[in-house]
Amino acid sequence: MALTNHKFLLAARPVGMPKHTDWTYVEGPVGEPKEGEFLVRMLYISLDPAMRGWINDVRSYVPPVGIGEVMRALGIGIVTASRNPRFQVDDHVFGPFGMQEYAISDGQRVNKLDPKAAPLPKYLSVLGMPGMTAYFGLLDTGQPKSGETVVVSAAAGAVGAVVGQIAKIQGCRAVGIAGGADKCRYIEHDLGFDAAIDYKSEDVRASLQKHCPDGIHVYFDNVGGTILEAALANLARGARIVICGAISQYNNTGAMTGPRNYMSLLVNRSAMKGMLVFDYADRFAQAGEQMAAWIAAGKLKSREHIVEGLATFPETLLKLFTGENQGKLMLKVG
């Protein structure tokens, strides 16, 4: 019986928050893999803040998704047909398969997964791009030292939650900034952060001063805007600021807001550096082994927010920007 594929195509460049009309949901026949290719049936698809940047027609680290193209997305699937000797039927694989039910791949940037080693959603979470981002962003770019204070924004999110836990493993104090009492309770009580700051109900700048009396030694930024400015106002001498994302700015209809108090970097002899996880691809296996060991030892936890159904993509994506997601957001396809 012929298989039918459902997929989301980019229909328009969003202005502000993405709308349902910015996508086209289409169906069509599933193609046959050619020599060197294989067919993947999608199981889980990752939803990431970076998706908002991928659909802007601006210069970035990857070309923008084209109008009429399948929406770019990372996901996990199972091989159902193969003409590629590296991939066999029933292999579980991770790769850039797009927002669709079936994908044909030539194997580039695709990795095999072991579903017996960890539940599959963990490979999109703590053992996937969010976990790798936290690992290399904190350890390579932030370079925390035992006894220092590490502050992370979006601390209950997929990246921020791991950053704080790794900071604790490294012997640091971990202070998280999150939105709402439930998320703050989660990072303190469940994940072991030393303090949590609710940006929705607290003066972040004053709370950072309270919880970081010796200043911030490492600030891991996921949100940008006024939260970044609050962190820059509370730096310790020689601080390192890791720029990972700026989710508060992604849906601006005007210019992105930058830190007005950047001279704090000069005063405190500090450094601010951007990081991109794909630069560390050749070290993912090493990081994965270390993270798996921490998980097995009970030192590292994660939470996955799984929504059923590919068709929910446009609405579910917005949870990232409204703060509704509880942990790593993903779709369960099949």
C-alpha cells in the first residue's frame, strides 16, 4: 500500500510571532529511496527557539528556510527502507529530517541511536542538541571554576536546566532565572540550584545582587534584552558571559535590543562570547558519554514536554515564546 506523507512548508516570512498562515500543511506520496539513500519514518521532532531565526531572510550560520520548502527541524525516526549500506531497516536515527512524517536521507549529518541505552526523547533533550549546547557552552566557553557563581537565564528550559546542573557538578554555585513560581520551584527543589529568581515577579537586577554577593563569574545567556543587562550590572571581575540565544528578541518587529551597559565588560575586565553547538560536532560522542555517566549517577536530570501530533506544530511552537513549555519541547509523530 502506498504511503502518504504530511509535512509543513514555509508559506511566508513571519512578522513578529509566527502565525498559522505562515505555514502550509500538505500531503503527498512518500518517495522511494534512490541508491545511497534511505527512508525514515519520524517518531519525535524537536521544537527549538532557533527555528524562529531559521525562517528569517537574514545572514546567519545557516541559510534561511526557503518559501515553499519543508520546515527545517531535527528529529528521531526509524529506517523503514534502505539503499545505503550504513543504515539498515529498523535502525533508529537522529538527523535534520524536517517537519514531516517521512523523510528521505543520504545519511549526511545523521547518527544512529541506541534505544536501549536511553529513552528516545532523551536524545532530543539532555543527550541531544540542548545537552550538548549546555555542556560545551558552559565548560568550553564559560570555563567555570569550583567555588564560582554561575547564573543562567531560561533556567527551566532544555539548555538552562542542564547548565545549572553541570555547574553544580563542577563545584559552582548555580543561580537560575526563570518565569513563574512552578519553574523556580523545579530548578531549586528538583535540580538542586542554589537559588532561583522569578523574572515575572522580582526585580532581577536586585535579586542578582542579593543571590550573587561576590558578583557573577559566569553568565549563560539564553534570553538577551533586559535580563542580559541585569546580569552585566552584577559581574565579578574577570567574568565570562556566554551568548547562547536571545529568545526575548526573536519575535521583535523592530530592531533587536542590545545591552546598553556593555561598558561593564571593560570595568570588570570581562569577556562576552557567542557559542554555536554545531562547532563541536566532532566531540559530541565524548560529551554524550560523560553526560550519560552523570545521568546514571543521578547527578543530571531532564524533563521532556511531549505534544502529540505533527499537525499541532504551528500552535505548539509558540509555547517556546510564551514560556508554556515545561522542559524540552518536542512533537511525538508516530
